Amino acid sequence: MGLRVGVDVGGTFTDIFLLDESANKTFTAKVPSTPADPSEAVIAGIEKACRENGLDMADITHVMHGTTVATNAVLTGNGAAVGLIVTEGYRQVLHLARGFVPGALSGWINFVKGKPMAALKYTIEASERISAAGDVVRPLDEAKLRADLQRFKGSGIGSITISLMNSYVNAEHEKRVEAIVREELPDVSISVSSDTLPEMQEYERAITTVANAFVKPVVSRYVSNLKNNLEARTGEVKLSILRSDGGLATAASAADFPVNLLMSGPAGGVAGAIWVAKQAGFPNIITFDMGGTSTDVCLVEGGEAQVRRETVVHDVVVRASSVDVRTVGAGGGSIATVPELTKALRVGPQSAGAVPGPAAYNKGGTEPTVTDANVVLGYLPADARLGGDMTIRRDLALAAVQKTADALGLSVEAAAEGIIRIVNENMFGALRLVSVEQGYDPRNFSLMAFGGAGPLHANALGRLLQAWPVIVPRGPGVLCAAGDATTRLRDEASRTMIRTLDGIDLGELKSILDELEQRVRATLDVEGIPADQQEIIYQVDLRYAGQSADITVAVPPAEFAEHGLAKASERFDQLHEQMFNFSLDKAKELVNLRVIAQGPGANVGQIELAQGDGDVSRAAVHTTRVFDQGAWHEAIIYDRRKLLAGDRINGPAIVTELDSTTLILPGSHATVDTVGNLLIRDDR
């Protein structure tokens, strides 16, 4: 076996997790991100991990990468210029959209609708029509289409979307339009709705395919460059990209359908948290991933992340499966401000990012950030070294936070504590979104904290959420990269099939499922995964007849063979009751079918820690002071590398490691479990 590498590119740091499956060993590295070209940091990080651990890059066989390239293209509007081909009469499908305005009543006043990704002037109406039953009502006028396509020549259009009415039933016209576009415009990228999302609802299908076309050239170029750079240093290597739903896509699939990558970055953390939770024996967790720019949270029940059928990036909502991650603009680099008008302290969403970064990083930043507040309060010791290379400057942090203190008329410690409390409340709101507001009691879950800044705030968030124990895994700053390296190859295929459950022909249903299964198995076959190692999952989208809201329900193939959809119908009622506090005694409808194929995960054995003797003084570095609840407290700093299983650390204390720092507050304690996790519990 060779080396498997997981890579997570964040706004501030790029994390590397290197797994030697044959020796059952792991190695990590952390380097500053390079926003102008993220692949530079990827290569630099891999080279650093190999160099520091005496490994040969030529032994790398797999690179699994969580990327924000697609996300950033949507957020910044730096995707391709998109041309759109629709059925005659549907030219303004993106403008009509869905009648939804975010927020309460004030949303109608404040809501500013973003510009569609495909401009109206670059939208072509194809003279054709296919009925809802899949019959050709009006043949495609090919001559008119060819004439209309001349408008795109020389216009700067780099990508074209084809989204015709009812093509999810019959894709004949879309395929012919695609062939004509390739003849007339051979150099443009093409996205076809019947390939991207063969499901009903014309707007959702159109916006999803347009989003795919918008980011496709950018992602394709990035994936190609990264693969070439990797192969130049390692020889032949399999590059996989993390999908929004937590599975891995092949490089080819990622380049063709990048709309499935919009939540790639956050999904890596969830995958890593599930891997750690399984080893530690905690099937129910809420993940808390705090980085330099933002915080991502997700609920995991029974070892499975909650997955939704929509991906949301700013004001763009597409129909693509993604882990149910909620994001807030709260990170270590979030900037604290005191507006002159209100004199009320605010934290974020503006961030100092990687450049210039927090003032304490000594890279030119002067604005007070959450990281600077942690330094002032003693939570992030001045002798800590982020990524092993960056020295913390307490004097610069004090100078930055002093500006906030002066604006509020407070001491510098009180101002810093105020910054921390506000950012904690912001993150607490996100944690409630995935738990309480989804019908889950957070007291039935453990909170898993990771990311570079997560362990600093974990104890406080545990108190707010009452989710115990708070779990801090080993290498929390690179857990997203660990998730990339340990997750499984995944593909899915879907089809709309609207039937009442009472009127379903199970034979017809099984033949469609078999067809979809063949498609997803083919993806894994290309990667050389044996059929007996491919896990198949069926999913159905169900709703009450006459309603529009559907819920996705998993159906194990063995269950389907024995009970059909009877068990799925019962689970739908239970999920509806949990989510909406009621269920109905009425007919149900099947809306969509979906088949998912997953390959095996990484071959990682249980990594156990040696048992300690109860004396944690072996790991003590020196004493320090931390500020909590308006007063300074004596605390001890511990080196996590020297902690052993069974050790107990009483707060206040700080546990340092290469990629993160954990704060244990007064009135709390942490124990070390057999796999090396810190388990924080409250003593109050």
C-alpha cells in the first residue's frame, strides 16, 4: 500500500493529513493558504509533510482534496460567462425563480435579489416542446437554433447551459441541442440538465445546471493543474475531490459536475468527525468546526450526517445533495468593531483572513480579531507556534484590542472577554439551527470541536449547548484533511417518478432502481473498486398527496426486496412528526428515486494511546494566567504529545499541540480516552 493524502484548503491555512496504511501511521502539516492559487499551498503542504517525516512523494498513490474553488467562484461572481438555452416561452425562468424572500417582514424591504448567473441577453429560446409524458409535441427547429447560436460567437461566453422543459422524462431534444452546440461552438464548456439533474421542477433543474456551467471552467482548470503538478512530483496518482454530501468524486466527475462540490470544504470536517467519533464510540455528535474565517456546524446521528437535498451558497440555492452544514461568519480572524452610531460591540462577519491576518500573527494586521482577544485573555499563549512556524505576538494583540477597549470605555481584558462572548453566542445560534430547530435535543449529543480555533471555544460552547462531553480529537486543526483522506468514493443517480404509494408497480420501480444502480456502479468500476466492496443505498423522496414539501428517506436494498416501500412510508411519518410536529393519515406520493454507490473507506486500524499512571505532571510545560468571568486565574499549560490514556486535567488549563490549542475553563475538567481524544466535562 502507498500513502494516502488528505488536503483541506481553508481561508487562512491549508492542512495536510498523510496516512501510511501499511504502517498504520498518520502525519500532519500546516502551511499558510495561497488565495491567488490554492494549488501552490497544496503542493507546498504535501512537500512539507513528506520532508519533515522522511517520506518519499513518489510513494503517494491517492490524494483526496476538499476544495472551496467552486464555492469561491459563486461567492465572488468570478465564474464563466454563461449562455442559456431554454424551451421557447421560458426565457425568464431564472428571473421568475421561486417566490421566497429570506428573513421576516423586514426581508421584503431589505432583500436585494442577486443577478442571475446567465444574463437574459445570452439566453436563447429553442423552438421545441416535449410533454410531461415524454412525447414530442413540437420537433426541434435545428436551423433556427444554429442561427441563434451565432450570437454567442465572439461574445466571451465560456460555458453553455441546456435546460429544456420535461427533459428529465425524455432527453432526446437536449442531446440533439448539445450535439449542435458542439458543432457550432467547439471550444465552449457545456452543461446539460438531463445529465446534471434529471428531476422535475424546471427552475430548480435550470438553476442547478446554470450553476454547474458557471463554475465548470474554473474547477476544470484547477483540477487539471493540480493533477498535473501532483503527477510531476509523484508519478501516477489518483486525485479525488470531496463532494458536498461527504463522499469522494473522481477528478473527472468533479470537473464535469462541479455543482456537487459547492460544500466540499465543510463536508471534509464532518467526514473527519464521523471517523473520530466511530473510533471513540460516540455515534451522536454535533460538529463544531471553527477556522480563521468562518464556523461550520452539522448534526450527526447514529454515525450518519444529516444530508439535505439543497446546497446553499449565499443567495444561490441549487438542487444538489450536501451535508446539512450551517455556516456563520465567525472565526479566529473575525474583526471586532464598535460603530460610532450605536457604540455596540460587533464581531464579524468581516475577517482579517490569511493576509494580513490577526494582529498577533505579525503579518501586518492591526484590527482587533477573535484571535487577538484569545491572546489577551491568555487562552492562546504567546509561546504557542501555529503550524510550527508562526510566533504569537502578545504585544501586538494588546495594541489591537486596546482600540476596542477605548471605544467601549472598558479595560482591555473586559473588552477581549466581550469579543469572545459575542462570537460564542453567534456560533451558539448556528448550533441551535442544526439541533433544537430541527427537533433534536442537544443534550443527547456530544459536541466535537475542531479546526484551528474550535478547541479554544469548545468548553464555552458546551456550556451554552449543554452537549457533553465536548470532544477534542487529536490533530483538531487538520481534521478536515483527515476526513478527506478517510472518506469513501461516492456517486449517485436520480430520476423523477411521481406515483402514489398505493399505485406503485414494484416491478417497474425495481427496474428503474437497477438501471440507476448500474450507472453509479460504473463510476466505481472505473476506479477499480470490486463489486463486492461497493455499498448500494436506495433513497426515495416522499410527500403527502397534495403537498409540495418532500422528505428524503433511505431504503436499504434488502428492506426494499422484502417490504417494498412500506417501512419507508412509516419512517416518513416519523420524520414528518419530528420536523413539523405533525403527521397525516392520508395517501403518500413518491416523487424521486435515487441510488447511491459508495466504495470502501481507508484501511485504518484502531490507533490506541498508551495507558497513563495518573500523574499528568509529565505533560506540564509551565504555569500561566487566564482571564475568566472578570478575574485572572492561575493555570497550567500542558503538552498534548505527553498526555496518556486515563489522564485527567483540571481547569483552568491549556493544552497545546502543533495545530491547535484547547482551553479548559475553571469549573471544568478533561480526560484522555484510549484513542487520544480530550473529553471535556463540566464540574459545576
